[in-house]
Amino acid sequence: MSGCTGSVTYYTCLYEGGGDIGGGDDDCDGTCTDCESTDWTSDGIGREAKTVATCNTDTCECSKMSSRRCIASYYGLAFPQLGSTGTGCTRCPSPGTSVAGDNRTITKCYSTRGSDATGTFEYTQNCYYTSE
């Protein structure tokens, strides 16, 4: 667009007592109650969940987002199909494993390098599964 300089000037107006004009809460002290994030914890077979909490210090309102992922040695979307009683995570074929959070498909499952269970074969690198 001609005539544009690519710069924008804006001002944030504040009351003398603090807080944005037209926003915020006069009773807000900049903190939120019950606004704690959590670490990953078990949320069913092969799945874990965590909560990420964010406090809006202008309004003292807390926003929470829940995340789910399949744990190591499982793969899937971590959300079951509608009507399913499962967790959406499936165990990698034995002796396979996977990395938690980077394991949406079976192709993320692998046998670790080293000897196989019988001691007959030696994997020189991690051996990944295919989708076939």
C-alpha cells in the first residue's frame, strides 16, 4: 500500500491510581488466586496431562490451558475417538519405545540400538517402525 511507513504510534493511557483506561479492574491488585501451572502427571494408561496457567495482571483473571500427550513407549494423539473408552495412546510394539510428546504415529516408535532380546542381533542405530 503506498504511503505506508510501516510504523505505528500508540499510547496507553493510565489513571492516576494505575490501571488502563477502559480496561482492568479497579479492585485488581495484579495477582490471581488459584492460578497455578502443573507438571506432567499420569492421566490414564499411556497418557499424561499438565495445566498451564496465565495470570492477566490487569484484570486479575486466570486463563488455564490443559495439554495431554502420550508417555514414552506409547504413541497416538492422546485424545480418544468419540465413544471410545481408551486414552488415545497405544503401546509401541515390543521391544519398542518412543519419546514422550514426539510420538503421534507408530513411526516414532523404535527399538534401541544394541543387542536384541535373544542376543543374536546387534542394532547399530535405533530401528524405527514403519506405518505399513
